Amino acid sequence: MAGDSRRALVLRRVDADPGDIERLVRRYHLDVVFTAVVDTTSKLAVIIAVQHLLEHDAEVVVVPHLTVEGRTGAHWRAVTVLADLVTAGTVVERGTFDRPTR
């Protein structure tokens, strides 16, 4: 990818459409460094995300299936302290948990 790409972790469901993920990756100029299949609770997904953010030095977490309502859970704050959170419907920049920016 281009020199201005950012390292990204993808959390996806088994039934995720690869095209949806690819569109987000291209739109936000991301370089996927790790993908985790997480058919689990939202709280466990956050723990998985934080672990892999640290292991892979990622700057962005992509969760295409996460809804606006789902991402308002306080446990997602842990992700946004460390990285931007990209969903199909919004981007929450690092440190702005309560204010989606795009």
C-alpha cells in the first residue's frame, strides 16, 4: 500500500462479506496486519482487539459489523484509547470515544 497507509487490525465475523472489508481498507488507506474471526460477545471482542493492537502495533481497528448502538458500550472505549475504530457506518478517532468523527 501507499506510504501513508496505517496499520490495521480487522475483527470480522465468519459470515462477513470480504468486499465490505476491502472497501473500508481502501477508503481509509489501511494496511491490514492481522485479521481475527470473532464470533463472540462484544466484550470478548474488545479484549481480543486490545491484545492484537499491542502485538501488531496497529493504529486502527476495523469492525465492519459493529453497529452505532453496539459501539457505544463502554468497553469499546479501551479500543479507542489505543486506536481509531472503523465500522461500516462511522469512524471513531483515537481518544474521541463519545464523538464519532466521520
